[in-house]
Amino acid sequence: MSQKTGAVEKGASAVLLLAHGTPDVLGEMPEYLSKVTGGRALPQEVIEELQHRYAQIGLGETPGIEAPPLTRWTMTQGHLLQQALEGEKVYVGMRNWHPYITDVVAQMRMDGVTHIKAICLAPQNSRTSVGLYRRAVLAAATGIEVEFVAGWAESPLLAEAFAERLRPVWARACAEVGRRVPVLFTAHSVPCRTIMTGEASVAGARPGTPVQSSPDPYPVEAKRTAEMVADRMAAVGFGDNDWFFAFQSQGVSGGPWIGPTVEETLKALKAEGHVGVVMQPVGFLCDHVEILYDIDIAFRETANKLGLRLWRAESLNDSPVLVKALVEVVSGEYKATVDELTVPAGV
């Protein structure tokens, strides 16, 4: 699948959408995980467990007819955005797999792009994720102006896109059980040290990691997105007591990760007398392993053991409202957090 379409005029600006990346076949898992960890070796049992999880969502020993969900949907989002922009070219680069950010930026340079509008498909700003994308783009973009969108968590259209997916499943869940069902919004967890300041921010980190002087905005921004989605549900009778928030998919390394976890939140909801829960991740913009396995398989199993029914709002994937949100970010109509930089040639 191509990471670009259309032609670029010399001296033109173009959009670069940034995503995590995912392997195409199970045998690529060790190499892929090496990219994710920055070369840090993982135990064989961890690699095999992740191969098992990816196999559960359709990854095989040989390439499938379609690309894996994360790749397929991210490329679709890029094509839809380009169509909506009517003239500005859109590229897609992955941090941990093909098409790599480095290769895509090199292609952009060959195509004559001199100004890159880089947007992470992770709306909430964090040093753990968005910061790594930023470094990858700047390392590749020597001599190119970079307008890097570091956060767009409070985009009204982003919140509306999530609310549009949530309304029908929440109404259905409430109807099926004959009572109000709480919604659990989630975002991906990060290591505690990555959101802390001072010496705590480098505890357990790689040597040379700089001490952070300010708190990471990620937890606040993730919860703010959830709050904005909840606000847009008010028209269908949704209230402040109808939703909760948790961080999902905590890792097994790097010390403690931020919570509350989904598992402990599900237990608390059961203890409060709830009979079901609707989950909606607000930190992910399309289907991938953290949704299709962590929620649809692992958390559903946890909920079943607790005696809870679990529903999930459909992922944004090819949502027209999401595309409109991205158009607003690109055009500047939505005032995102933006860094404007020029990377000198030779740096």
C-alpha cells in the first residue's frame, strides 16, 4: 500500500500523518519489538505472547489479502484526508514499521516538499509517544521546515467523532439491560516516570535521558478528551455520573505505569452494582491490537468473569467527522499545539 498519492509542486507544503506501525506477519515480531523498545531485548515469552495476541486479531505467518488493521485504517485516513484537502498532498509515516518515517520524509524531499505539516494520530500530547514521533521527524527532515502538531486533544470535532460512535452503542446497551450502563473511557497507559518531573522522571530510564522540569500533559489531555465526549452525549440524557476513566494496556517493564487500570475499574463497577459497561478508547483513532485484543478479547473475558456485560463503541477508522477534524488541524481552523521548526542541513 502506497504511503502517498498525487503530485507535489516544487516548494510545496505537504501533510505527514504519523502512526505507531505494526508488523505484517508474525515472524516480524522480534524485529518490530526491537524498534518499539529502541533495541532493548525482550524475553522470548514476551515475544511469543505478543505473537499470540496479534494472531488472535488476524496476523498470520504469511501476508494476508489486506494489510493489518492499524496499517489499513491509517492509510485509509490519509487518503480520505487528502481527498478532503483538495490539493494538499498527504503522506503517512510509521515510527516502528513500514513505511518508516525516515523513508517517507526522504520521499517527500525527493518530491520537492519544503514544508511539512506533521500530525500525530495520537491526539493527546506526551513525551512517551508524541515526543518520540517529533524526534523521528526532525532527525529525518534536515533542511525542511517542520510544523509539528504536538497535540489536538481538545478538538471539538474529534470529540464529536467519538460521541457519534458512542451514542448508538450506549443506547443499545441501556435498552438491552433495562437500566443505565456506565461508559468507561480509556487511553493507553504510560510509565509513571515519563509524566513526572525532576529525578523521578529519569528513574529507570536509559542513561542520558534528560530530567524533565515540567509535568507531562498527557493524563490531563486524555481525560479532557473524554470529558468533551461526555459533554456531547448530554443531548441523549448522558450525565456526569454515567462515565469513568481508566488507562489501559499497561506494560510489564519500565517500573510502574499510570492508572487506574481497566481491570480494577471493572471490579469497582461490579462492586457498585452495575451489570455492564460500554468501553470507548479515546486515545486511539483506529482498530489495532490494543482495541481488537486488549478490549475485545482480554477485557471482555475479565468482564465476563466478573459477571459484567461489555460493549465497545466502534473505532473511528474511516469516520467522516474525524477527517473533518484533521482538516481543521491542517488548516489551522482548530488551534492545535504546534512547534514550528527548521532543521538545518547537516544536523
